[in-house]
Amino acid sequence: MITPETLWKLGRINEPRLSPDKKMLIYGVKRYDVAENKGTTTLYKVGFSATSAPKAIADSTYNPSAAKYSSDGKRIGFLSAKSGSSQVWEMKTDGSSKHQVTNYPDDVNGFSYSPDGKHLMLIMEVKLDQTITEQYPDLPKVKAKIIDALAYRHWDHWEDESYSHIFYVKYDSGLITGTPYDIMKDQRYESPLQPMGGEEQICWSPDGKSIIYTCKKNSGTEFAYSTNSNLFCFDMDTKVTSNLTDGMVGYDQDPQCSADGKKLFWLSMEKPGYESDKNRLMCYDFDKKDKYEITSTLDRTVDNFCIAPHGQHIYFIAITEGTKQIYSYDFKSKKINQITHGDHDYLSVEWQNEKTLVGSKQSMSMPTELYTITISKGKETRVSHVNDEYWGKQKMGRIEKRFIKATDGKTILTWVIYPPDFDAAKKYPTLLYCQGGPQSPVSQFFSYRWNFQLMAANGYIIVAPNRRGLQGFGKEWNDQIIGDYGGQCIADYLSAIDTLAKEKYVDKDRLGCVGASFGGYSAYWLAGHHNKRFKCFISHCGMFNMESWYGTTEEMFFAKNDQKGSYWDNPTNYNKFSPHHFVQNWDAPILIIHNEKDFRVPIGQGMEAFTAAQSRNIPSRFLYFPDENHWVSKPQNSILWQRLYFEWLDKWLKKE
């Protein structure tokens, strides 16, 4: 039977990359030691023949990350902190002759080789501002911060005096010479975008003479209210930087150049201040001075893409109807074709040859593994078998795709996950799963916390609707949640659970409601509006008091867009849809989970909700993690989270 501990035995594949000749694949596998409460990565190499077996080429003592082939394919570079700080290391392609390449005072957080092999691009932090003790040296024990504008904290950390900058340095066959040059010198901006951005937000021009990077060149309160990132091109000869997406006011990021350097591709959101707008795949033709959207005929958001070297096709991943599929775009016919089909999520895609792509894929029943995919028919061949030992032996619950009618007549794609050895003659406790985001799709994701197969193994049926406001069903469906948090999306949830409650095998007297982030908000909201449907609730890091949340969250564009303004500009919306106004209707036990380092939905939201529940004598429990952010990432914390999660559900849904 699957247990919380089972999930922490699984290896987690990351950063697959093809060799320049496309004959080998390297990838990391991160494995966790629960007793040590941490994970380390081993780097593997594998070929594509049926007899090829994966070979470890950098073990966990190096804990390698960001591994990639050198431009000539003769070496593999990676980041390692083996020497005490994160630096660039290299080895031969067979894993021998490991040596440290860089040795800077500060950590190297990312790197890449220039196409001509003459330079390394490096990502490092640069200290530009004074600390309090530097400003007031006579007060060495002061721990204060002086704040003059918003954006003083972000995601899970308070802003410090440093900024993520891009450098380049001369490189030749494993050796570097000279001093790294900061292409953002003295700029109080960051690239990649923090805290989620990485090397995908930076690329070289094919001739190795320019670096194109993603950056939001605003700061303070303007930064907190803006999503306007642009693509900037730094010319290494002239030292001049130009804005390639000037006038485009939403997110523009993840640039890639065609092999001939004549076209630039990137992901772009059109609407300013909307972080979940349709992610468009854009193209700029340098010869024609023409900028256009490749995916204009596809009402879906794009996740990831790669360019065929011949320049005739581009391949990308798009979210579609509860899955993530690989598509192609033909530049001659201007047609988009869906390559893969099925109930799964592709997370990455690389071009291997005229016939084949390589991608990483997962589903609700399978952690990430690597595959080759034929371009003509979408035939998949599995390359990796990282988790066969622990996961391959587990009995999976059946997953059903249901189409449920909403109150407005539209159809809600709903995943229903059944316990292993399901018996339709029995009655099962059933959970309504409320998704976060708010616009994150209920796709075929494999979660190490909200794991549907783990829930099913504990004897629960899970009902997971793709309610209004989720990606994969078109822009109109995605946008419908804006300004309507307690409206149609909640009605969709109730339509889904009410439909399943009519089934004889669902015990309608043992229904629970669970969710995180916006899903946590949904649990709070439904606690005051469920009309006796649910016997218990679980809310993780959910918004409870929309006014106090607006005043303490960090990315103000998110709050302003989704609520159509501030609580003083639009008080009606906040009064109408804030769960704290309906606590008087709470009548079911609730488990509240919240984390200290969650600055998107700050800790006060969970504290306010728990105080309200306790004050009204509602059976309630508060699980607090001082060292986690919006998620729970540490092994022992995660296992405790799961144990209390099931203890709470079992107490209220399985008791006689």
C-alpha cells in the first residue's frame, strides 16, 4: 500500500538534456534521505538503444545540478558545492576527470556555454545596497529594515541588498581567463526573474556575440504592481543593451533563437498585471522586422518549447483539457498539429532528429519518466525506469474522466480517482479536491503532497473538477474567475460533488472538502456555504480575510487583477467574497495548515481562521510550519503533513 514514506523513496528526475550529437541523454535524479531531512542528486547518462543502460557519471557527493554538454560535446559542465560554494565543474562525457572550473567568492547560480565555445555565461548575486549596520556602524546589533516602498519581501524571503545579475567570462576547453563582466552593472534589477526563474530565461545568440535575457526593469512599488518583463539583448562588442519587446506590457520571457539567428521565439502574456493570462508563443523575424503570435489559432496556454535546427518546425507543450500535450507548428503551412494524446502531462520537450522528440512525462499514477516520441504518430517509447522498484509494484486506483454539467449548462471535466480494488457495491468516503492557482489546471500532475493515488490507497474516492478559472479550456474559461472568487467556480465545485454523491458507492454522509492556496480559500468559503454537505474541511495556506490578505501579500498585481482593484476601490467585491464574513455559518470541523515563510498568503490568514473556528467552538486544529513557504518541501515536514491530513479525515469521515 502507498504510504507517505513511499513518496519519499521515489527518485525525482530533473533537467534532462540531449548531447549535441543527439545520441545521449543526461538527467539528474534527486533522492531524499528522510532521516537526514534532505535530498541529493546523482547525474546519469543513457543512450537510446534497447540495450543501453543508465550510467551514473556524477554521484551525490557532487550533488550536481544544471548539467549540460559543452558546445563541442567533449565535456559536461555542472554546478556543485563540493568545494564549499556553488561553482562550475566539468568532466569528460564518461564521468572521468572531474575538476572545478570557477572559483569565485560568491555562488554561481546558473551557467551556460556560448555556441562558439569561447565564453561562459554565469548567474551570480551582486551586492549593491548597504545593510543597516553599514549605514549605522555604531549600531552593530540592530536587526531592523528601513522600507520606503513595496516589494520589500517576495515569495519566501525578505529582500536583501543583492541582485541576481548575468556575467560572461572568457572560456577555452575547460579553462577560464580574465574577470567576469557584469552585463547589468549597477542595475538594481534581477535576471532571471526571482524567485522562480532560471537559465531558461536567458539565451545566447547563435554567433555567441550577444546575450538575450528576461528582466523586469522597474523597482519598489511599481515592481509589486507590474508584470511587465521584457527581453533585452546585450551586445558583447558594443556593450549596448536594447529592448526587444518594448511596448509589450505583460510577461515576456524564456527567449530562444533559431539556429540561423534570423528569428527569436519567446513566451508572452498580453495583459499587464495578469500573471495567469494566456501564455502565447511569439516570433520576431529580424529580416522582416515582423513580430507575431505563433499560437494565435490555439486557445491554449504554452508551457515549454524547442526549435528544430532546420527552422521549419517548432515544438511546444500546451495545456489542454486537463492534460499537457506536445504540439508542432509548421512555418510553411502555418498549421498547428497535436502530436501526443492521452491522459498525461508532458513537462519538457527536446528535438532529437527529423523523426523523434525527447520529453519528460508524468501522470496522476506515475512520477516523471523520460520518453522518446515519434513526430508523425506520437508513438512513445520509455527511456528511463527510475521508480520501477518502489512505484512499479504499487496497486493503482482507477482514474475516470467524467463530464459534469455546470449550473450554466457548460461541461466540467472532472477527474474521479477510485481506491484500489474498488467495489461498486460498497460505500466510500469521498473528497472534493479544490485546486489552487487560482488558474493552475487540474491536469495529470503527479504531486508529492496532494497525491491522489495516496488518498485513494487510504480508502477515499477523490473528485477533482476543472472548475471555472483553470487553464486548458480556453481563455474565456480561464478568465471567468476574475472578480468572482465565490461565484461560478464554487458552483462548479458543488455541481461536481453533488453529481458524484448520487452514485450508490459514494457515501453522501461522509464527504470532505480539501484544498490549498485558492483551494484553501475554497475550503473556507464552502465552510460557510455548503448547506450541510461536508463533514469536515482541510485548508492549506488559504486566503481567509480578503482585506487583510490584500494588505500583506507581496505581488500586488495578482491581488489587484483577481479582485478587480483594492478593497477601498472595490469594497463590494471584498465584502461579497471574503470567507471571514461567513464564519457564523461554519458548522463542520476544520484542519487549518499554514506556513511562516508564505508571503503570497501570509501566516495571519491561517491564524485568523483558526481563531474564528476556536471562538465559535468549531472542532479545529492548526498545523504550523515555521520553516516552509507556500508549499511543504522538507521530507519530515511533508510526512507529518500527510499523517495529520489522514488523521483528520479518518477521524471525521471514517468514524462509525
